Amino acid sequence: MEQAQAQAQAQAQEQEHGPGRRVLLGAAALGAGAAVLGAAGTAAAADTAAAAGKGGRSPHRGLPVPAVVAHRGASGYRPEHTLGAYQFALDMGADVIEQDLVPTRDGHLVCRHENDITGTTDVAGHPEFAGRKTTKTVDGTEITGWFTEDFTLAELKTLRATERIPAVRPHNTLYDGRWEIPSFEEVLRWADREGRRRGRPVWLHVETKHPSYFRGIGLGLEERLAKLLRRYGRHRKNAPVFLQSFEPTSMERMSRLVSTPRVVLLWTADDRPWDFREAGDPRTVADLVTPEGLAWIAGFAQGIGPLLDLVIPKDAAGRLTTPTTLVADAHRAGLVLHPYTMRNENTFLPAGFRRGTDPAAYGDAFGAYRAYFATGIDGIFTDNPDTALLAREDFLRD
């Protein structure tokens, strides 16, 4: 069981974080992260939860706390970043719907987790695009496949989305071929339409993917994104949108273009954001989660999106340990926390919440949510919004 789970998790995490995201599994990585961040202790953990309060309302236009952020839509049930996944998440009751943005050759922004679309579309089955297969280096990682920046929007519209991790979610393959790749403008129109129908705004959580890479090839994301946000009235401080990036300087750039709330995403403690590497900035995530680092982030952003391990580290066996002080420290800096990512399957859950021997079977997700909610986080990314909503209901009722 443990070997199968480790293999499935390694494959899923490698696809999850893409180029330039160091996938650190096992005791060495987890132990290093815990040591760098510092264990909080039971009293500090209680202070952390108290700092945010249990439940309540977010400073961002009445979002509940903790908010449920549908990770790439309801991607536990539908192929990710499709209008089907977004709609299903919204119908379930998710508070916020996430999009990842990459550009096309003709400058449109489309919703894909990566610019490499080999594993999330049927492009390999299109002989007319066989010659587009190529090898590129993105954020220091060499990848062979098909890339959005080599296609026009019209060409991408001839493709259909497929399930990214079919070995873990074979039931999602039922929907392979059903939906197109949505442009971000289509999503904005969908959100406006659904907002009018429901009588309340549809919140979005929008990530700029590999912004330094795309800026380097003449397809900068930030200006294109800002233009769309202004066009659809989502450029103001109270707009129902969070912008996010693993590259802090991308959010700095966005802060000069729009007033939309911004979030800096954080990977493992020893990770060094790609824009920092290119600029020769020696800081790592461990530096950014110190009070000094958080104060720096608060100078241009309103929140952080940390890996869940930065909130509660795991031990060598993959079990949760003692929460760090990150929640309390971030709140003191005036930042909200939307950590990522909760999923129902055993392979993605902390070891103490796995059930049975099948890595793809559901474990005790409710128990894991309870542990994370107790730290005082303001929201959580999840592939299974319905589970998260029920878990929040349980947590707030207890």
C-alpha cells in the first residue's frame, strides 16, 4: 500500500506543480521544512486559531471563513479547468472558483494548469498538430509535448479536455472530450452571467502561470490579465477576484496595474521562486514565511496561498505534526491564508487519515479538514468542494 501510494502521489505532485516546482517527498524534505519554519507548540497553535476566530466573515466582501476554493473547478469529479468543472463547483456551493492562466500564440489567455497540454487535452490524437510537438525548457525543466503558446485560440478550440490523472480518477475519464479549453474571457462572461442569475457575485481565484517565462518570449501575462479585469469591472479593490502567483514579482507587477486583491503562492520551505532565481534573489520560501518576509509580501499583496505542509508539517511517515506559527504570523501582517490542496483520495491525504489499501479510494477527508480548519486558516483549496463544505459545516457547529 505505502509503495503504491508513494508512487501515485509522486506522479500526481509532479504533474501538480509542473516545471520549476521541486517535488520533495520523504522524511528529509518534510523534516527540513518543519525545522526551518519552527514547530509552534500546543499553546501557539491555540493562539493561531484564536487569531482568526472560528468562522465569521472575511474582509473580502463577506466571504465566509473558512472559504471553500474550488481547485481548478470541481476537479475531483470533472476534468479540470473546463466550464463543466467550474459550473459543477459553483452548483455545489463553492465560495470561489480557481483558474490558471497561460497564453496562446495570438495573445489570448486560456485556462490550463500548464502550458504543456499533452496530458490535459486530446492534442496527441490530432494528426494536423503532430508537427507542433517539441521540447522546451520552462522554469529550468525540459519538457516534450504540445504547448499553448504554439497554438492560436481558434486552433486550441478544436481540442477537447481530458482527465489529467486518470490512474487516480478513472471515473473522470467518462467526461473526456466533452468540453473545450475555455478562454479566460469566456470564464469572465460565465461568472457575470451566473452572478446575475444567482443575485450575488461569483468569486474567482486567478493564477498567472510561469509569468517570467512568458514575459521572456513576448507573451507577458500581467498586462493582458489587467486589460480583461478592467473590461469586466474586476479591477477594483472590492472586486470578487483574488489574483495569485508563485512568482511574487508577478503580484507586485499586478499591484501597479489593478487594485484587485492579490495572493502570493508558496511551495516547500526550501523552494526558491523562479523569478527570484532569475534575479539572483537568494531568498527561499522559508525566508518569506518569517514575520519579516510576510511584512514584505503585505506591501503589495493581501494574502498568501501556502502549501498545507507549511501550516501543519508532516513527519517521516507522512503524519501531521504540530502546527507552525504561520497562520498567526500572517494574520498579524494583515494577510489572509488560502492554503492548498485538499483532496479526498488516500494518496493525497496525510497518513493518519488514509483508509484501506487503495491509493485512489477515499480516506477520512473530514478528519483532515478538521485538523486544518482548527489552525485558523481563512480558506482552503480543494478538488472536492462538496466534501469541504460539509466539513466546514461540521467544524463551525462543533
